[in-house]
Amino acid sequence: MKVIKVKDQVEGGKEALKVFKEALDNGVKVFGLATGSTPETTYDELVKSDIDFSNSISVNLDEYVGLKPEDEQSYAYFMKEHLFNAKPFAKSFLPNGMAEDADQECERYDKLLEEYHVGLQLLGIGRNGHIGFNEPGSSFDGKTHKVALTQSTINANSRFFDNEEDVPKYAYSMGIGTIMKSDTILLEAFGKNKAEAVKAMIEGPVTPEVPASVLQNHPDVVVIIDEEAASLLK
Ligand code: F6R
């Protein structure tokens, strides 16, 4: 893992922009994207930049079950607001949170991910070490699946909703096996509440109990962390 330490999240976004530019220069066509508060400054930088994604494809990591793309809390909406409205891709894909049949939806998304092999995958990390919505205990070989979110993830997500009861309890997520197939992985983590997960990911044993620790087995991972998220590292 290549670890880049930055002062704060704003600087992190600027570093991430360089990684995206390099990927485009190297001919990467398919970008795996994430939502949440972590990539926000990265998307701000991409939007401000002269990058052109009109010949690129995007595939997102995950989507809540039960939310329509127009729902302001859906990840489809988040991506439009933060990136796609300003920087449209040739094609953009997310799991369909309204799909009637979960198994079929997972199969559809896996086929799509086989067709569009991810060149650069952007990731955040949960406080419990999750990547995508692959919670502790998830298989390292996993494909797209419907996940029951853990209480800690539901609590963390409740800040975006008016009532905790409105926070979806399920999501579709790319599996760890698929994430690991990406050519390059860029993981970002900012803030003190990510420090333990970052330490476990980089310095701990590789274990399904810390899903992000699997990245130690990937040959091309860039980690961008701020001082607070790096504060427990040796
Ligand atoms: C989002 C995702 C999640 C988040 C993680 C961190 O698409 O896959 O794994 O990256 O929950 O969330 P934030 O960035 O809100 O702290």
C-alpha cells in the first residue's frame, strides 16, 4: 500500500484528483465510485478541474434498498449532485434500489461489472472497517449481494436522515471479490473517527473481521489519509 498523508480532507481531495488524472492519462476507461462524506472534496476537485469523463464509464459500489433514484437520500441522487450533473460520464451505473428481485438485481450488476472492468476504484472506509457495504465477517470472495446493514452503520448513516427509522436497513453492495479485481484502488479516510479502522486496515492482520484489511493483498492500492485518521499509525 502506498500511503499519502495530507493535512486535511480538502488537501486529500487535491491528491485524489492527481490519481484520477493519472488514471485517465494511462487510459483507464471505467471508474468505480463511492458515496458518503469522504469523497466529497474529491468530487469537488473533479468538478472544478478540466477533466472530461464523457468517454468514461462509472460503476458505483452500492445503493440503498428501497430508495428511488430521485430520492434525495439515494446514492444515485448523491452522485448526480456531487459529480454527474457537472461531469457526465458516457454511462453511469448503480445498483437499482427499487429492483423487485434482489437475486436478479445482483446478477445483473455482476454481469455489468464483468463487462466493464474497473480500472480505478475509489473507496471510503467505515468505522468498523467496512468497504462498500461489506460489513465485518463478509467473504473476501464476495460478489454483488444484498446486505443487512449493521447497527453501527445505520447509526453512522442516520446523520443524513430526519429520523433514524427512515435509514434504510438493507443495501446492495459490490462484493469484496469484485472490488479486489480493480486494477488500482484509491481509499480515502479523514477524521479521528476513522483512525482505528485505518490502523487495523494497514497494520492489523488480514481478516474478514476488518474487511478493508484485505487491501493488504492487492498489488496497487493508494491510501490518502489526513493527520487525524493517521494518528494511531506507528
Ligand atoms: C459508500 C460506501 C461506504 C462508505 C463508508 C464511509 O459508497 O461504500 O463504504 O465509504 O461508509 O462513509 P463516510 O465517507 O460517510 O464516512
